Amino acid sequence: MLSQPLLASFLPLLLLILGRCRTSLCQYSSDQCSWKGSGLTHEGHTRDVEQVYLRCSQGSLEWLYPTGAIIVNLRPNTISPAAARLSVCVKPAPESSGTNVYLDLNGRLRSLLREHDQAAGRVRCFGILEGALFIEAIPRTDISRRVTAFQYELVSDELMGDRSLPAEACQPCNEAEVLLAVCTKDFVARGIVTSVREETEENRSSINVDINRLYRQKTQVFVPGGPRARRWSGSITMPRQCAFKVSNDDILFTGTLRFGEARMGCATRYDDFLHWYRQAQRLGTNPCHLDTD
């Protein structure tokens, strides 16, 4: 045990640490991927700006009773020249409110998400070198509950077109691109288009699909559908200009998953894919094996 004189010498330092914990550090719950904090402890410090560092490919942020501002620095968890080619996509929670979100590059602010954009759940994407997130609380005279909350994902620029949907969506894929997509995309499925829905506000459309063969899915976006065995259903999102129609033709769908949604990548008639795949098998040029039986 510490002697009384030694304990007395440590006491001021201990009280200082505890005081700081009460006023700043202990208000937060943070790891490398996600952060949660409260602005209630900023009372009397409404001009405070907190720095937050997140180093994951995906995670979340939740700021209760926002006051003042926070700067969120998003970085990958590995050091690589390829990191400069990453984009960040942010998806606000439906109840998100109380702040405006900007991009902060060396002190210059550019609007990214206004409060009403957050309430609509609109996804915004930007290059990782375009700056940190500067989240500024909107001054309020009341103490009613407000929460700013969003998910984020770091995405390779190779998958970004208009920074909201994958670049390859709608573009015809050649034989080599289709065979590679089967090996590398987040989902690969065979099925038919049962309905098409346009979302005018978001400038995108989505198709509902009936899947009769599910080769791979990174997370469960296609779910078992109906009493029939080995059938799945789900939806796939794409830019509005993509031309898909309801049809009984078998289509091979591939694509990426973002925020739990399937985004269209390469798609082609299954018979065409099968022809290309078998030809590549004979030549020994298949990038990977797919069970087509």
C-alpha cells in the first residue's frame, strides 16, 4: 500500500484526472469504428469543438443533445497509397436532427448535409481527401431531445460513379468483366425481375427480384421467399436511367452491398454468362469456379 505522504502527493493529480473525466472524457463511448457522446456536459462550453478519430472501413456515430461542434476524422485502419482513392459514404438515421454537417478542409467549410437532408435519410459520399466531417449543432432555446446519428462506410473509388451508386451500374459489362464480377462482388444471384420501382427524389430505381439460385451474398439482403424450397426474394438499387423491365428471362445479377442495400453491378442474361463461363473453362482462363450445375 502507498504511504500516507506518497498518497497525499498523488491526490491532486488523481482529482485532476477525475475532474477531466467527469467534464469531457467520460461523456463519450468510442472505439476505432464508432463513437457516441452527449452535448449535455458542454453546458457552459457551447463553443467547444471536439476531435473524433475513427479508423474502420465502416461504423457509426451518435451525438445526443448536440452542442458546439465536433470534427470527425475518418481514416482506414491500414496505411497504403490506395487509401487516397477511397470515398466516404454517410447515411443519416431517419431521426437524425439538431446539426448541420460540413466538409472541413484546412478550415474551409463546404455543406454536405443540412438538417432536413438528415431527416430524409439521404446518403452523401465524398473523397476521403476532401476533408473531415465538421458537425455543428444548431443553437436551440429548448432542451428537447435531439440526436445526430449516422452510419459511414469507406468505399473504393473504383466502385463510385456519381458518388452515390457504383460506377459500373448500367454500363454494359463485357465477358471478362462479368466473369470477374462473379468472383469478386458482394452478391451473385440468378433470377427474374418481378417489378420495377422509381424513386424520383433520389434519382434512382430499384427492382424486386425472385432468386432461384443464390451463389453468394456478403450479408442477408436476399431472404427465403414463400413456401417453395430454394427460392429467395429481395430488391436491387441502381441509377434511374437503368433499363430493367419485368420479365421471365433468367438474369445473372452481381453487385455490391452498401448500408444493407444491394447495389447493381454487372448483370447479363444467364445463358450468355453460361456460354462465356464454359468457354473460359475449356481455355483454363476462369478467374474462379462457380457451381453452374
